[in-house]
Amino acid sequence: MRASTDPRDAVSNTGLPGRLRHAADTRLSPTKRSLLVTWIAFGTTFGTTRLITHGIRNGWLPWGNISAGGKHLHHYNFGIAALAGVGLVAVRGDRKAVGHPLVAGVYGAGAALIADEFALLLDLQDVYWAQEGRVSVDVAFGIMAGLGTYLTAAPFWHEIARIAHRQVTG
């Protein structure tokens, strides 16, 4: 029997976690890894923020809005703080920190917190719960996060699909 020259076969005996790690190692450059983490953090934070705000507004979550000195703190404030922190890391120029997944994740989460309250920042009025266009904004940001996540690392996702297919079909 002849040995396979397909590099994917070299990791086929390492189990699913090993094959997924190999796919990431061979299909994602450091830049693409950072972008992928950024988009995943953006989408996750945006969706979680929408869920929490609806839970607070509709009373099915046990906590309320965050306030300081009687003033409501909008979540874009935390997004701005996150982006300022990431900016400080970037300006400092520490190469290890700049490409670190945590920095990418904080950047994506901060951007999502700001994007979710874009209408408030644009109009300088608290129009967060206005019906006009709210659903379309939510859907648009969801699609943007999904597409960004996919397009950033399309070859990686294709490899993951091949691995999953092989896993299911044996």
C-alpha cells in the first residue's frame, strides 16, 4: 500500500480537535486570525447586547441599566473605552500585543457596543427603542458580522466543512 501525500491525511489520526487546529494553522495567517477573532467578537457582542437590552427593557432579566451619579451609562461608553484601550496598545507598538487574539476580541466587542447605539450617536438623542428601522438595523449588523466572519477566512471555513463532512461520513 502506498503512503498518501495529502497533508490532510497526516493529521487524520489526531482526532477532530487536532484536525481543526491543523486547519487553522494552515489556512489562517496571523492577520486573518486577528480579523476572524474581531468579527466573531463583533457578532457575539452585538447579539448578546441586543439580548440583554431587550431583557432589561422587558423585565425578564433581574438587573437594570448601569448608572453613575444618576446618569444612565449607555453601552457605547464601554465600547469607546475598549477602543481607546486597544488604540493605546496599537500606539505603543508592542508586536506581540498588537496581534494577540485578546486585543482583536476587545476591538470587535468595542466596535459592536458602539455600532449598536449608532443612532444615538448620530442624532444625539436616545432613540434606541424607536420602532423605525430598528429591526432592519439589527438584521443588517447581524448579516455584516456573519459575512465578515466568513469572508475573512473563507478557505478556513471550507476546510472546516471538509473536516466535518469526513467526520460525519467516516
